[in-house]
Amino acid sequence: MKRILEKYPLFGLGDWNAFFALFLDNIVNIVILSTILIGGFGFPADIVYNRMIPGTALGVFVGDIMYSIMAIRLALKTGRKDITAMPLGLDTPSTIGVAVTILGPSFLVFQGKYDVHTAALYAWYTGMGVMIWMSIVKAITSFLGSSIQRIIPTASLLGSLAGVGIVWLAANHFIDVMNMPVVGLISLGLVIFTLVAGYQLPSKFPGAAAGVLMGTVLFYLFAWMDIFGARAHVISELSVNISWPMVYPEAFSQFFGTSLDYLAVGVPFGLLTIIGGINVTEGARLAGDSYKTRDILLTEAVATFIAGIFGGVSQTTPYIGHSAYKKMGARAGYTLLTGILIGIGGYMGWLGMLVQLIPKAAVAPILIFIGFEIMVLAYAMTPTRHAMAINFALLPSILNFGYIKVKILLEHVLRVQDQLGQMAKDSSPAMKAAIAGLIPLGVQAEYPFLEALGQGYVLTAMVWGAVVAFLIDGRIKSSVAVLFAAGVMSFFGVIHSSTPSGEIYLPWKLTPEITIPYDFAVAYISLGGFIYFASFFSQKNSHADSV
């Protein structure tokens, strides 16, 4: 070991700055996960802090240690002392995506069958199952990454994520900001001042950390002074648990169970990290560090698999920004230290405790910024001619957002309606009519379509983004193939599922009055056929993309 350190010192001055940036990035992602699940969907805090976070942190530990070893090997092979390890951490888009499209919705579904704690456990098992599936897909596609990158339009992938960002991060968490505006708006203003407007704080203090720190300090100051209602939001009892890494067989119990219903959502997130990993590895090569792409991708697949079987619910990915860490003068020490502290912190309980102490109003501005940043990147990294494809890819997320909000309200009204109906069995016709009229007929008629449009929305967004992008590029056969595939997927509920749980089904086994699978399948296939035959009699306007 001594000889290795002589040839390649692990730590340089730049590693400490790089460590702070990478460590904070992972902490923010864990805060995001906890905030969405506990604050957004009402998950029991102990399951998030004591079950999900330790396994999720273990994935970061494994991935960063493996990337550190790869940097050491490359340094010894090349004889260079300036090799920078690839940064790895929790993938922000899929952390958000898994929380709002898999864990949250499955929790709501299970709540209709079990008590809250049991429902959360089954949702957690489902999330672990999806993680294992994603790791398998990532391992397989790591050998095909370049081909996938060529096949799937950027607008299709990034457009679907932009939709998640604009509604579930920006819009949804602006509510948290305004719920405690004196804390939230000041924190948001600091985030805009630094991260959006580009003003540099003294000592180059990171803007994201400054926003969270300022909001947290104000929150506890106001709680101590008992003003602005802050004291009511202070956690009276912290949930801290020290545990040892352990495999959860429950993950495998849902591997062929409910997790299959969410593969259409989970797989695209796995593919996105594969494509991102290819880009990041190429960027590292241009910066002077030539890692093998397949090794980088397989490492993140292994880290994701280990996280999944140990209770994790967020996949790891190589981070964009290798060149920035290299400019700092970082070597392998920063990834080594990040992995160790995140991993140990997850199981010793202090990582979960740290997340609990940060108020929602302080972290919500970061979520809003990330939501908008994802949207900006989608347009910036996509050819200008495909901007309209991104617009179409945004729609399914907006519809899903509306569906979830209506679903929560409507289910409450239905319960009240049922209770009133039971209490008023012998009431007058006028009273019965009033009870029946709690939900307008228009809402009752539109709700099944809103439900279907909101189900499988990430994949639906990819479908529409791809169809429009292919048409803009004149790739008629590709767009028709996607529409035909969408027809098949909608027929079996992979997208536009007609069930509240969003599950896959055989449509002929549904009740006869449910015709949505047939309607949507025929519509998609008919549109594909129409476009195909219309292409023989039409000429593409070369200026169409600028109109």
C-alpha cells in the first residue's frame, strides 16, 4: 500500500473541495427522496430513514469505492499522479422519478388494502424489486449503450424528465415554499441569486448549500422565537436507528410481483443513466482520464443491484462534472471519502438524522431549481428543431400531476359520500340527491380518461417525444413503429392503464364497460397507419421546423 501511495497519492488539496461538493450533492438527493415520500405522500418516517436510506447509501459506498479503485489502477498503469476518479452518486432524475412514479403511487394503492405502515412496507418492497430489475437492464444494456443512444431521440428521454421536473419538483414544492414563506422565499431568493443569476458568495461557498443553510438557520431561529408558525413544524422526536447491512428477501418477493407493474416507468430511468454514463466517460477521456466505458457502466449496475437487495430505492450513476473535479485538483481521495462517510452515515443513523433536521421550506428551493434545471437542460441538449417534441413530452407529466391531485381529493369525497349514504338510507329523495351530487357528473365522466392518461406517463412522454422527433427528421417508419408499439402497450395497460393501480392486464378480462384499452389501441395504430400512407402523397417542408 505504501508503494502505491508513493506512485499515486490519494489525497491532494483539491480532494477536500471536491469531497464537499460530491458529499453535499448526495445529501441533497437523500433530502429530496425523504421530502417527496414523507412530505408529499405521507410515508411513515421510520421506514424512509431506517429502511430506505441505509440501503440507498450502501449503493453510493460500493460505487464510489469501486471508482476509486479504478482510478488507482489507471494511475498505476499510466504512471500518472493526476488521475481523477469518476464521481458517482445518487441519480437526481431517477431519485425523483422513482419516488413520484413508483414508491408514491404504489403506496397509495396499497393503502386501499392495508394499514399505512403495511402499505409503506409493500411499496418499499416494490421499489427494491424495481431497483433489481433496473440493475439487470443496466448490466445488459451496458454492452449496448452506444446503440441505445443512437436509437432513442434525446428529446424523448430528456423531455419525459423535464415533465417530471416542472410539475413534481417546481410546481409541487413551490407549495412547500409558500407554506412557510418567510423561510422558503428567502432560501429560494438565495438559490436564484447564486445558482440562477450566477453571483459568487464569499469564499466561493456553494449556492445550494447556502440556500439550505440559510433556510435552516432561519427556521430554527423563528422556532426559538415562536414566530411565523415555525415551532409547529419542528420534529419533536428524531427517528435514529443504528443497524447492520442486511439483505431483504422481501425485495425478491416483489421481484415478480407488483414491481413488474412499474417496469415501464423504471426501465427508462435505468437507460437514461446508461446513456449519461457513456457521455460522462467520453467527457473524462477528453479531460485526460481514459476509463473503459463498459467498466464504468457495469460498476453502476452492480452498485444499483447491491443497493436494491439491501433496501435501497435510488440508483447510482456517474456524475456529470468530472472535468470540474479535475480542475479542482482532485484525485481518488474525494470519492473514497464520500463513499465511506455516506455508507457509514446511512447505517449509523446520523445521515437520516441530518435529513430530518433540514426543514422542507429550506430544501424546497433546491428542488424547484433542479426541476427547472432539468427542463432547461432538456431544451439546451436537444436540437432546436426538436423543441416541439419536448413540448409534447411534457404533457403526460402534467396530466399525471392533475390525476394524482384529483385522485387524493376524489377518494376522500367518495369515502364521505359513502358514509353519508350509509347514514341517510331512509332520508328524503332530496337528501339522497344532494349526497349523490357531491361529485358532479362531468367529473365522474372525465375521471377514467384522466386516470388512463396519467398512468405510465414517463413512457407515454417518451412515446410522444420520439414520434414528434422522428416526424420532424422525416423518419416516417420509425415514428409509425413507435405508434404501433404504443397501440400494443396501451392495449395491455403498459401505458394508459385503466386500473387505479396502473397495473398491466389482459383487456378482455376487464369489466365490459371499460373500453379505454380498445379505444386507445385503435387510435394509436390508426394514427400510425394514416401517417404511413399520407407520407406517400406528401412532401416535407424543409422550413417546417422554423415555423
